[in-house]
Amino acid sequence: MKKSSIIGLVVIAIAIAVIIGLYSNASSYGSFADAKKTSGELHVIGYLDKQKELYYDAAKDANYFSFYMKDKKGEECKVVFPGTKPQDFERSEQIVLVGEMVNGEFHASHIQMKCPSKYTQDKVEFTEASAKKADI
Amino acid sequence: MDTTFKGEHLFPGQLGQFFIILSFGSALLAAISYYFATTDKTGLSNSWRRLGRIAYMTNLASVVGIGCSLFYIIFNHLFEYHYAWEHSSRSLPVYYIISSYWEGQEGSFWLWCFWQGVLGNILIWKAKSWESPVMTVISLSQALLASMLLGIEIFGTRIGSSPFILLREAIDLRAQAPIFASRPDLYHNYLSYITDGNGLNPLLQNYWMVIHPPTLFLGFASMVVPFAYAIAGLWQKRYKEWVQPAISYALFAVMVLGTGVIMGSFWAYESLNFGGFWAWDPVENAALIPWLTLIGGVHVMIVYKNTGHSYFTATFLVLVSFVLVLYASFLTRSGVLGDTSVHAFTDLGMFWHLVVDVAVFFVLALVLVIIRWKELPIDKKEEETYSREFWMFVGSVFLALSCLQLTVVTSIPVWNKMFGTNIAPPNNPVTLYNVFQAAFAVVVALLAGVTQFLKYKKTDTGKFYITGAVYLLLAVLITALVVYVSGIYRLRIVFSLAMLAAIYMVLSNIKVLTDAFKGKIKLAGSAVAHIGFGLILVGAVIAAGTSKVVSINNTGEQYSAEFAKRNDPKENIMLYKNTPVKMGDYMVTYEGDSIAMPNHYFKVDYKRLDANGKVTEEFVLKPNSQANRKMGLVSSPDTKHYLLHDLYTHVTMAPIKFDDDPQDNDGHSEADDDKNYDAPISHDIAIGDTIRYREGYIVLEGLDKNARVQNIQLAKNDIAVGAQLKVVSNGRSFTAEPVYMIKSGDVFDFSRKVDDAGLKLRFTKISPKEGKMTIMVYQQPENRRPYIVMKAIEFPYINFFWSGTIIMVIGFVLSIRRRNKELKTVAPAPKANKVSKRPSPLQAH
């Protein structure tokens, strides 16, 4: 066999390995209901329930944070995260969790949140003060 | 416009908008003129070229005009413009106005336009016979970039997004402010209600953010030059000639883009809090991918120049690199990444515009390659197995394959959009990327080492095996030591192999460098660049692989059995003010705060203790947080740099106030204040006695008979006595003098606080008979005391990563100088070997 054919085969083999590697490692999005059915980690997208308690007490445990989240189907579940309360968590609009369900609690290993920061919302602040009048 | 608005400055925006239209028009004119200058057969090509030049120079001038108008607007705080309102504020220091330029998409497109304009003018001056075809491509690219800034409506769709759009046009102010609904007559005066802009994201208020984006965008912009040469080569059927002049530009592009990427990584390491220098975030990958493909491209271009082999691979990689740059801008700017990236730009509604940009150049490249396929100078003869060109080719193919993995995984949201699937990114993307990329790095770095012992065309196999093996043995020995000392052997085997390959690469290139000093000086550039790249790999593998969290803390309450069972790393440690805590080899103390608005610095004292408890080293780190009302809480780390490792610290949680909150407010009643403390304990003591409390002790050192209390005049029979107390808390001492007073027959006492010890002290009674004084000790409960929660990480040998980058850049500079010298001395056409028209299957893949 020619060298070039060998290289060609190796390239194709690696390309296939890469794609299989992707599919075997890719996760899936789901709901809390899905998380109860599956073992292993899952992505869940949802919204923080701002009515319920966000629990974080650094004095008791600096690495325990719990809150309640509603997933996109409206199911609510307690979420436990082994870390600090992410900065500005209360202001989050949407949360993406990675984790698994353990005894009815969702144990998140990763939290990513979207905040209504200036990047996503154009909210003008009106100051009713006697503003400096710009000169024309 | 039916209303006139008070206080608006419309001229700078109109001028800027004029320059935008001019820059688009002139770039388009330049593209058309250069096209005819290239194709014209009637003798008018010189006139066309002159027109093209004038148009392109006008383009650069108008791009500068856009920049000046925008600068004027931001500098003068003209918040009637959306861009100024959104990205700056009055309090922004002048030097960060530059950063606010490229916080938004429009500003970064402008930056790209500017660099491409500058590069085009350099080509007008330097490209000689290549000018017309190359500039056709570059002008086309410039026209497409300028169209991103247009912001005008055509057939009901808005094309591009202009930085000169007015605030009241971008946002429906009347819908947002109820006052305009009730008093529409006030609307014409809306500007007087808008006193300040949104301000710049605190994370971008960093000197690295002043220089990182310009470097990165110069890198992106310069990728178009080799692409344009490759297109020109295909178009003009000057298949062989384009490679030589394009090599210098390609080297320049990879040098600058590489520097820009690493600068971004350094900025992330210094001021972001994800705890590292590389997170495989889609935004990072998007910049890395074209860099890697063009690195591969440069190598096969050199192969082609020297041997006539690998023509197709060289063309392919150069073409695909620029298309990937455009794809990167599509990924980061179209909003397609959505949930998968934290720091992508928001969607400006330019999704299809960006797609068109990628498609135009992709189709252009594809069509030209297909049309010219039969004529391409593809060498039928196989490379020798023992030849440098063959293994350089293989290495470049592997570089491209590593990009395939990066692209396939990073583009998951794109696949979802295209195929309607709903795949989530890998749960642990960092590990996945690390393992895959380390595997590719093993192959690429080994080849970059081995090829140094091979010659072009044919190598003496005996000698090759001996030197190759000697260096491999040496590399194995060094690697064994490094892997053992750093602890890499505990990780997956692939990281040890990557270390071996990187060390082998460094060693063999050191050999080339020493040879270079003996006379073959022109080889120095590539050797230095390779050594730099090898060191980057060494640094990355050790620092990322063996970084360890120092602040491991398993003292928590463990709320449920399940939670306790999970072996997630508990990485945060809590520090009460002035209470030392042992953390790894250090004793750390949160000593206090210093506030320099808008930064809130936390002073954390580190003491390293030896076995006998003696302090061998002491330093203070000041990680900071900003509590900004608009952006939220933002923390930045502080890092202690050593030669061989770094200690990185950042605050993950702290009860701090927003920057616009009043700081401490006095005027609380005494009773209110007492609520901040535990129930007091009274002690009756004599002078010289000691009171013990939770964190130390208090000594009554004496009485001050002439105590004074501010603003209180004492009459003849009044008495004021101060208790001179020495407070020792966790090894630090303070003094306090609470006062006991009898005034006009009534008894008063004035408490004193020792905030750093969390104490309030009162002197409430004197019992002259017993000679005792009554001191009341109020102690703050633990959870009322100031605290921080922080995380500390040690990064070993990270300096290899940074110094490798600098060395690599030096290598690139040397290589560019060498290639430029060759351009001047060697005849333009490379002496290619026997060339056949039939493509070999090897290069076809």
C-alpha cells in the first residue's frame, strides 16, 4: 500500500474517532423529570424560584448552597451546589445546571446563569434631577 | 423628524455616518476597480489600478474618520448616542475610553476595518505585480466588513449596525419612562433626564483590555493577506509564485494572532475568576482554530517552496484559515452560541449578514479550487519517507485534525440549529478538550522534534536514527524527572506523553539553534519559535494538569448524607476578620479592606510556617470585588508570582455593599447597636487583672483620671475616669479606653469599640472599697463579624507558558526577517520539481 493511502486512512480514522468522541461525550438537555429517570449528569435549563429561600451560610458551610429552581416544564426541585452562592445569583433570569438527581435533590456540579445585565437589556435610567443642560 | 430635541449634538453622528457610507462605497469601488485592473485586456488596467488605489486610500481615511467621530462622541459623553450611553459613563477615566470602544460589536468591527485598511495600504505599496488581484480580494473583504457598520434599512431589513444610532432611535424611551406618557411635552427635552451612561464592564477596566483587542484584531485582519495571495495565485494561474511572498504575511498573521490569543489568556488569568488561563470557552476556541490551521499552512507553504510537494495542502490550509476567521466572528457575534458561552457578544440581529460573509469567501475559495483543479501543480511523485517535507506534511495534517475536533465540539449549537437536534455540550468539556488536544499535541510536537533531524528530499537514515534516538533518550530522562517531580504521572498517560513530546521538541530545536550559532544562522528563527512553542506546551501541561486548590475545606456542616458522600472538591474557605486559619502550608488572615472606588480590596495576609512554627515568608494579597449596581458583583483575583509557581487567590463571596450605598451610617441608638453583639458579660477586676474572652484577652493596665469626652464640659464636682485596656486578639494588640463619668450627680458611661477584634467595651461601675472596676465585654457573634469566603489555587511552572510565548514571538520575528531577505535575493519563482497534473490521492485528502 502506498504511503499516501495509509495517511489518508489514518486521517479518516481520526476524523471518525473525533466525531464518535463528540457523541459519546455530548450530554443532553432535559427536565427534572428526565433527571429522575437517568443516572449520570444532565443539563437542565430553568428559572430561579425567587419566592423560596436561597440558602447559603458561610459560617456553617462555605461550600453548601441550595435553592429552588423551576425547569422549563414548570416542575420545581431543590438544587444543591457544593460551592459558594454565585455572585448576583438573585438577579439571574435563566439558569443552566449540570448535574444529577440524588434522592429528590438535584446535585449540581456546575451552574451557569444569565443575568439581565446591560448586555441583554436596554434599560435607560431616568434621573429626575435638575440635569446639567448641555449647551448647543 | 417632526420634533426637535433639546441638547442633542447631531453633527458628529451625521459625520460619522457619512464616513461609514463613504468607507463602504470606497471599498466597493476599490474592489471593482482592482477587479478590472486585473482582468482588463484593453490597456486600461493602469487607470483602473490608479482608481483602485485612490478608492482604497479614501477608505482608510474614512475609517479613521469613523473612529474620530466615535471618539469625539464618547469623550464628550454625548449620551444621545446609544453607543456612548451603553458603553461609557462620565466617571470612566480617559484611558479606558479606548476599551469602551471595543466593548460593543460595532467598535470591534471598526477595529478590524481599520487594521485591514492599514494592511491594504501596505500591500498597495509592497505587493508590486500582485497588487491588483490581491487587493481585489482585500477590498471585497473590506466592503463586507464596512457593510456590518452601515445600519441602514434596505427593503425593510436593517443592514449592519451603526455605532452612530441615537439612543432614542435604539430604545423606545417613551415606553420606558412613564413621565413621557403623562407629559408628552417633556419628551423633546428627554436628554436632560439622562445624566449618565451605563458605564464600562468593570472587567474590561484593565490595561490588558486596552491592548489585547487591537492585537487580536490585527491578527484576524492579517489572516486575509495570505488568503488573498492564494486566491490571486489560483485566479491568475500563478500557482507557484504566490507562496513565497505569502509566507512572510502568514508568519506575521500567526505571530500577531498568537500573541493576541495569549494576551487574552493572560488577562483572564489576571482578572477573571474562573481560576485558570484557558477554559476552552467557545470564544477562545474560535480564535485558536484559525491560528492552528494557519500554523499548519505556514509549514506546508515552506515545504512547497523548498520541494514542490504539498501544494494542495498549502492552498487548502491558507484558504480555510481565513474562512475559519470569518466563521469565528459568526460564532461569537451571531448569538448562536447562546447558553454555551458566558462571554459571547449579544445578537445584534446580524445572523444572516454574518452567514453571508462566511459564505461569500467560502464559495469563492471553493469555486476557484474546483475550476483550477486540473491545472494545480500537484506533485505525483511521492515524498521520501526519510524526508523533512513528508513529516512536516504529516504534522500539518495533524494540526488541522486537532482543529477539526475543536470545531466540531465548539459548533454544537450550530449543529443543533442546522439539524434541529438538541445536543448539550459535554458535561466536562475541559477534560474532553484537554485529552483530545494533548493527544494531538503528542504527535505534532514529536514531529516538530523529529523533522529537525531530517533533511529535505532525502536523509541518511543511519545518522538520522542515531541522533534521533540519542535525543529521544535524553528527552525520556528529563521527562521522567519532570513527570515525577510535578506529579503529572498521576494524571492520564496522555499528559505524560505530551510532556515527553514537548521536551523532545525543545531539545532537538536547541540542537538546531546551536548549529545556527555555528553558522547556519538563517535556521535560528524556526528553532527559536519551536522552542517557544515547546515551552508553552510544557507550561500548559504542568500548570493546567497539576494546579491544585490550596483552600480545600471539609469542615462544613454537611447538610445531608448524600451531600456529604459526594466527593466534590470543597474548594472555598471562610475567613473571619483577624482570625487566622491554616490553609495548606500557609496561615492566612483576612486583615481588612481598603476601598478605592469602585474596587473593594480585601487584604489577605499569608504567612508560610516551617515545621517549628516559625514564619519563613509573609506577604499580603489583595483580591478585589466590585459591587456595581448595574453590572452586579464582579470579583478579580490577586496572584503572588514566584519564579516557579503562582499562588492565585480570589474572593468568591463577601458581604459587601453596593458602591452607591452610603457606607457606615451612624446615628443608631445604643440599644440598636447592642443587637449586633452577644449578651454582655460583666467582669469586676482590679488594675493589672486580665479578662479572657473567645479570641484572646483584655488587660486593665491603668486608670486615666483626666479622661475627656468630646463636646462634654466637666464641672468641678464631675468625675470622668477612663479604663486603659489592652486588647490582645489572635496575637494582635489594640488599646481602648471606655469612660466612666459622673456628671451633675448622674452616672454615664461611654463605650469604646475595637472593630478589628469584634468587641465593644463598657466601663460601668467603680467600687472604691474593693478597688474593683466593672468592665462589660460585648462580643460580636461569629456570623455578624466581617468575613470573606475565598478560594486559592496554586499554579506550578506557569511561567513556562508565558515565557514560551515571548520566545515564540521572537522566533517568528526572526523567521519573518529571514523570509523577507529571501524574497529580495531569490528569484520570485520557486524551482519546483517535476510537476504533474494528476493529483495524487495523498494530497487530495
